[in-house]
Amino acid sequence: MNENSLFPEKILDCLKRPGGNQDDIMEIVEGGLKCLNTGEFFPNERSIPFLFKETDGDRKHITNTIKDFYEDNPFPSYEGLEDFGNLVNKGSSNSFSNELLQSIGFNKLILECGCGTGQLTNFLQLNNNYTLGIDLSLSSLSLAIEHKTRNELSRSSFAQMNIFNMAIKDEVFDVVISHGVLHHTFDAKRAFAEIIQKLKPGGIVVIGLYNRYARIMTWLRSKLIPFFGPNIDYVIRNKAIDPKKKEIWIADQYYNPHETWHSIGEVIKWFDENNIDYINCSPPILGSHTNNSPDSLFTESDPVGSYERLITQLGWISSISREGALFDVIGRKAS
Ligand SMILES: C[S@@+](CC[C@H](N)C(=O)[O-])C[C@H]1O[C@@H](n2cnc3c(N)ncnc32)[C@H](O)[C@@H]1O
């Protein structure tokens, strides 16, 4: 792989040393990255840019356990040897990723925290966007980089980093996304506070979390799977084709070593405490849009009251619970 193709200039400018400063200048050198200010060299690990720094404090064992889990189960994996055409078709037919790309628009700098095997990071580099996906798991990142390299995607890039110690300057990205990730950290609220530091004022944050009410169904299935087998899962019956991908889905959903569940109200509180203005929720909250078909995922809507939010989330027990019970909340950093 040509090392210069690992990071486009625009993304390289956003990087700093792990634990470093806003004025750090990072450059690509043979076998890794180097900080021009200090001369420190960060050698690639298995050909993957390595800017990992451990979580501080006594709960770092959770980060390490999650890292080991996703080293064994790179999620969500690809359906065999997918080319970029397959990925674009899949991304365009998935209403969430398609609406996300349309809402983001063109020429943006996008950070995906916990990118897994990099499908979304590779998809969102369409529209002349520049994307950086970071993750703990080297085996996930190596699939992401394999896909990027094989399909010559010059605007997506990847590095091993820890959300709790990102080697990224503050306030440099237009959009920060973390989909299905923060609930696997030891403190989702703290992880949220970390990732929004990387967002420019006026930038958009998209957070996808397991829902406190809808996820109960997954918990119930986890008790039944040992007796009835994986076919009680909707995705296994109807969606996943590749046997390896099926195996990884079951491990991720039912045998994950650490997950927490969250409500819409809780995320709105995080927003309030961190100067983020609420924009929207996906799926939408009942009664939150003035017309029934919002123009875009980023169209401003009303967070309505706690009663409507409770009814919405109880309704999710029979809808999004089939596919992991993930909901996304979208906000804008105050300028
Ligand atoms: C369920 S996967 C989601 C992957 C992808 N976002 C998606 O929606 O398919 C969760 C990912 O979060 C990553 N992750 C968990 N804790 C992390 C942390 N502290 N720093 C970086 N990545 C983390 C894991 O390694 C894993 O790849």
C-alpha cells in the first residue's frame, strides 16, 4: 500500500500526537506517522496507523475487554469481497445511511468514532467529503483499509484510536458520528463529551445508541437463543447472507461483554449540558414534525414532551427492537 494514500492532506491536518496539542503537525513517514514538533514516531501496527492511547483511570479494563471482543468479532464485516459499487448500492438502499449522506451534503470533513469495519466511513466519502474512521479494533480497521485500498477510495482514512484519548485536534470536523458505539464504553456520557470536542462550532453530531425500552427484546432473545438457536433473530432469518457475518451479528448482539441502554430524554440532557442544540431523532418522536415527511435527517424538529417520548419508545418495542434497537439523536454544536 502506498503510505501517502493513507491520509489525505485535509485529514492529516486534523491529527495531533496522542495526548498532544492543537499546534502539533503530523507527517506521514515510512512505516508510520511522525510529529514534526517533537520528533516522536508512531509506527503503524499491522500496516494500520496507530495513534492509540489507553483509557486513564481504573475502568480501562472495560475498554480493553471491548477491544479484545471486537478483535475477534470485527463488526459488521463485509459480505465476502464487496466492491465499492456493492457498498454504494447497500448504503443507498439503507434509508438511514442514504438520508445521512443527503443531509450532510458536499465537501464536508466527517469523523466516525467507532467505525468498525468502515462501511459508513467509506460510503460517506462520496459527495467529495473527506472522512476519518477511528476504532479500537485492528482487525476491523484492516478490513476497512482493505476495502478502501482495493477500491482506491482516496478521501476515506482510518486509524486506531481510543475515543477517550483521541489523537485529533479540537473543533476541526463538520460532522461527528458515533453509531452503535458509546453504549460499549465504560461511560457513554463521558464518551459523548469527548467526541463533541472534535466538532466545529455549528457542526452536526449524530449519536446512535441502544434504546432502554426496545433493547429489552434483545435481552429476552439472549435468554432464548441457547434453547431455540439463532433463527429466532430477525436479521439472521431475513437479512444476513454471509455465514461469517451471521456469526458476528449473533456475538455482537447476544454475547457482548459490555453494553448500556439509553433513552431519548437522557441524550437530550447530555445535549443541554454540552451546548448542543437538539435537531432531530431517528426514528422520529411521535408528534415532533409539523409535517409528516421531514425534508432531511437534519431538519429541525420539536423534542416534544416526556410523555410523547415514552409512548414513542414503547412503540419501538415492536419495531426497531428487531434489528438491535438502535436510535439516533442529531444535534448542532452552538456557534
Ligand atoms: C457495534 S460496533 C459498531 C460499528 C459501526 N459503527 C457500525 O455501526 O456498524 C462498535 C465499535 O465500537 C468500537 N469501540 C468501542 N469502544 C471504543 C473506544 N473506546 N474507542 C474507539 N472505538 C471503540 C469497537 O471496537 C467496535 O468496532
